[in-house]
Amino acid sequence: MPVNQKSIAEYIVDLRKGRNWTQADLAEALGTSQSAITRMEAGQQNFSLDMLNRLSSAFGQDLITPATTNGMNLQIHGGKPLSGKIRVNTSKNAAVALLLASLLNKGTTTLENVPMIEEVHRIIEVLRSIGVKANWDDHNVVIQPPKRLKLDGMDRNAARRTRSVIMLMGVLMHHRNSFEIPHAGGCKLGSRTIKPHLYGLEKFGLNVVSRNRKYEVTVKKQAAKEIILYEAGDTVTENVLMAAALIPGETVIKFASANYMVQDLCFLLEKFGVNIEGIGTSTLTVTGLKEINETVSYSISEDPIEAMFFISLAAVTNSELTISRCPIDFLEIELLKLEKMNFQYERSAVYLAHNNRTRLVDLKTKQSPQLVAPIDKIAPRPYPGLNIDNLPFFVPISAVAKGRTLIHDWVYENRAVYYTELNKLGAQIDLADTHRVYVTGPTKFVASEVVSPPALRPAVIILIAMLAAPGTSVLRNVYSINRGYEDLPKRLRSIGADITVIN
């Protein structure tokens, strides 16, 4: 597979000839000009992640492989104020769940505004490998399941690279009485049990045995009148929701997550015809259907975690940014805590996302006086509490604040350990245990070279610190960042960051 401009160009020539495509055909498929195709084939075109994704879709073969993105490094010349306007992209966590939920529908599901990120590509690879037509149309994905899924052909390598594959259990139970899926992967955050999934799904008649790094699932499908989830987990709730969607009758799910990606899934299921009461609360009442065969389009809502990335970036670099399309209902407690730390900003009036359900605002950050440490510790809670994935962004913020902050990351066993990587950039972060760190500030970040941790949020907070640190820093092996952020270097350059992709 290609790993540089020249070999990508040569690969495109071979693929096009192998499919008898003219340059005009390819230009039309990609929504670009024939002269641009000529430059590509001559090795003169600079390939963005977006263009590589379009090419991958056109040829039905990924040009962005794990080997390619694992070798991607970022060089940052930091310490410069940022300015301008940046738009929040749609949600990674919602996208992967909705792609899997499309298998509940025998008809055609079109997901609009799908983020072109590694996590999404891995799920699409899995879907295609089992016979699903999943084709890109600009930033939309059109999904058409076959009459019978080819589960024996599942791309297990792609499946192992994402934790989201665990949600196939709640979907595939409606297709087969027995099946196998590989153990889930994703971020390396310590031991992560799937028992809450199994406790919920066993109520629908699923029995799961873990053997040889795979889950062997047998199904004796039955109705589940009431399910009390073992924990209010996001993917646990989504798995049980997808199971309930094709169980005729009423299923009550208690202690459900009400988080943003769960709400997005509920909105799609409603478009499928499934009735769901209690969206946004911890009790969901689902009236399932015997069959779903609809032609449906749904626009994914914006990502509050990406919004928090840019909020944290503005706070740490003391920059004035306009961050548009922020899903405010999933950021309010984070913003309140930042207000108490002296962070200053303005927010626009509320408007609706393209799904006509999610409430958005534009945030305008201001240069703030000295940030101060919060009085109490910062810890996550299930929604409507501080989002678990937003917690890491308070680490670099606390590092530039005056005083000492306790960050309590009680959900994951090892994620707090990764926070101490910021010490390589001049931070003073003391590890109390594998769940707690003390952050002492104010810090003046210094440039350094760091290998990206194998976890998405710890990796991007290192990037934030590097953008604040005067001098030249290098962040190596950023595959974990590409799992959740689309073409991030290019977007950061649009607001004044001096950041370059190097191999």
C-alpha cells in the first residue's frame, strides 16, 4: 500500500487502468477536475485525508492503511496565538453506532455528514466484508445490506482495531442464531470488561462465550420486558437499544445512558419507525418492530468532544476563536467549570442541527486573565454530568491555571497515567494512583518530542500543549488522533497553527 505521494500517484494509475476508468470518469466520481487527476497521476498532487478517503471510496479499496497513519508524525511550531473561526465536525461515537444500526434496516439508509476518520473507515471495512454495500457520496454514506450477511468473510483485522465492533451483538442477533465476532480493540485504557453488555443482552436470549480472542454468540431470541443496565454505559445502552428495536412489543431500559451518541441512535431508530419514549433520560421505553424496511436519510449531529478540544485549545493558548456548531446541551457543565476558572467567552442564540433535534450554539472565546485552579476536584459523571471523554481536556487547562487541581479519572484504569506525558513539555503533573493526578500551575510549556499514546484523548491533549509551547515540537505516530479527528492539521492551520505532517 502507498505511504508517500509518488507511490499513491502510481497506485491510482494502476487502479484506474484495472477498472477501465478514464481520467474524466475518475474526476466525475471524485467531484474534481480532470486536470487535478492529471496532477495526481504525475505525483504532483498533495493528497489530503479527504481526497484519499474519496479515492478509497471510488476504488472500493482503502488507500489509508493503519501502516500509513501509524507512520504519520506532526511537527508543530508552537507558542503562537490562534484566531479565526472553526466549525465542529460531526460525532465519531454517533457515526460508528449509526453505521452498525443501519443493518437493522432491510432498506437503504443514508447517513449524512459522516466524519471521514479512521474509526469510521474500520467499521465500513467490516460492513463491506460481510456483503454490505456502503458507498461514500461526498460526506454521506449510503448503506444497503444484502438479503443474507456473509459473516464468514468478516474483516477481523479491521474489526479488532475498534471497540465499536462489540455493538454488532445487538444487531447480528436479528440476522443469525449463532455467529462470531473478534475481541474489540480501540484505545488502550486498561482492562475494559464487556460484562455489562452481556448482562443486558442475555435478557434477549443471547449467550456469549469468549474463546481464542473471539466471542461465540448463540441466540434464542425472546422478548425482554424490563432491563436494568449494570452500568449507564454509552455502547452498552446502544447495544441494548439495537436489540430491542426488532423485538415486537415494549421494552423498558433503566439506568440507560442519555449521552449524545445514544440520543443520535434513538433519533435514527425513530426514523426507522421504532417508537422510543424518554430520550435524554435514564429510562427508555422502546416499542420494537417485527421488521424494518424503509428508505431513510439521517444527518449525524455535531461532536461535543471535538468542540471541547477547540475550547481547551483556546484556553491553553489564550486565543480568541469562534467555535461554531457546538452542541450546547452536552457542554454546559464543562463551560460552567471553566467560567469558575476565569475562562471568558460569549455564546450565540441556540439553533438546531441538520437533524432538527440537537441544539447548537456558536462560542466566541476571549483572551482571559490568569486562569485559576478550581476549588474542588474535576471528575466525570454520566450525562448530564461532565463527559468522560471531555475530562482529559481539563489537564492542559489546569496546567496553565494558577494553583493545584485534582483530576479524578475513575472510569478507566490507566488513562490518568498518560496525562503525565505532559511533563515532557514542562508540566508538573503528579500521579497519585492510576485514577488520579495532581496538576500544579501555571505552566509555561516547552517544546519537546513525544510519541503519541495509544489512546485518542491523551494524544490530543499533548498536541494542545505543543501548540502552546514556543519552539518546535514533534508528535509521533498519530494514528490514535486520526481515529477521531478528520484532517486535523489542515483545520488547525486555518486558525493560524504552524503544523506540518511529516513521515
